[in-house]
Amino acid sequence: MVDLFNEVSEELRRDRMTRFWRSYGVYVIALAVLIVVATAAWAGWDYWRIQRSEAAGARYLDAMAPAKAGDHVEATKALEAFALEAPDGYAVLARFRAASEKASAGEMDNAVGAFQILAEDGALSPELRDLARYRAALLAVDTEDFAAVKARLDPLMAEGNPFAASARELLGLAAVKAELWEDARTALAPVISDTTVPSDVQARAQILMDIVIGKVGPGAESAPAAVKEGSGS
């Protein structure tokens, strides 16, 4: 009796399988073929992407070769040409480096302009745009007046911006160069008092503040302490 039940069950399973393949077999085969094709396509695309990235890396190094030889003008041309047809990541890298090469070639105004174009490029991430804005201001300290440099740095000094401390330090430097001592003090004081600021940035800000104090004395915030000491004598 058990053998009979087993045979019937097996027959039912075969019958269901036969009906399933008759109804859906073509779809199962199509799905299997699709998976194989998709896997092969992905592997092919990934191989192409890696090869393209490696080729772009080699071309970037070629474009940088003139810079290593001291020819910054030629390096700028090579990098700008490479940026026009490079993959996105390398294109941005090449544009930043081309702007730096212009500065190395002594073309400060062109370098500032190149960084400013990057800062205004909406296709870039906010972090890269802020980096370009900071680099433009860093170069502009030597070529523009305090008001112009401040206008470049103002967007970076917003609370929470990763460049805020560096921007304030740079603004303090611009103010010191212009002998605007109170503007320098205002820019530098938050950098020195903020314990979250990197120590090297704070150290440079303190050096600039020492110059300010040496020129015009301690700020108003130190006056009450001085008065108090004097009144107690």
C-alpha cells in the first residue's frame, strides 16, 4: 500500500512539473538567459571602466610631466586639454591642478580666475566648490585688497563649514597685510578660542594675533582685567 501511495505521489509531481514547464518553461529559460547576459554585460562594463580609469591615470601623469620639468605653462596647456575629455573624476583633478600650475607660472590673476570658475561650477560638490573658493582667496591675498578677499571668504565662514577656521585665519592675514588691526583681531579671535580648531591653524592664528597686539595692544576684552588689577593697587 505504501508503494502505491509513493507511486501516485511521484506521478502527481511529474504531472505538475510537466504542466508547469508547458505553461512557464519558456519564461524560466528566458530569465536564465537574461541573468547570464546581464552578468556578462556587467563584467564587460566593469572591465571597460577599469581599463578606462587606468588609461586616464596614465594620461594624467603624462600631462603632469612638464610640471616636473619646471615648464608650468606647458603643464597648464596639457592639463586643460586632458580635462576636456577625461572621465569626471580626473577631469576635475586636472582642472584644479591646471589652476595651480597657472599660479606656479606666475599667472596669478589667471589662476584666481580658474579657481573662481571651479567655485561657481554647479556640477561640482559643495566641498569641492568651497575648496576652489578658498584656493582663489589664498592667491588673491597677494593681489587684491582686503574687501575683495573678505568677499571671497565670507561664504566659507558660515558656522559648520569645514573651511571656516582656515578662512578666518586667511582673513586675519589679509587684514594684517592691510594694517587693519581690529579687523584682524575680529577674524582671529574665534580661531584661537575654538578648541575644535586644529592646533596648527590655531598656532598660526596666534602668531598673527601677536603681531596685532604688538601694534595696537590687547583688545577691549582684556581691558576689564587690566582695570581690575589697577584698581586693586
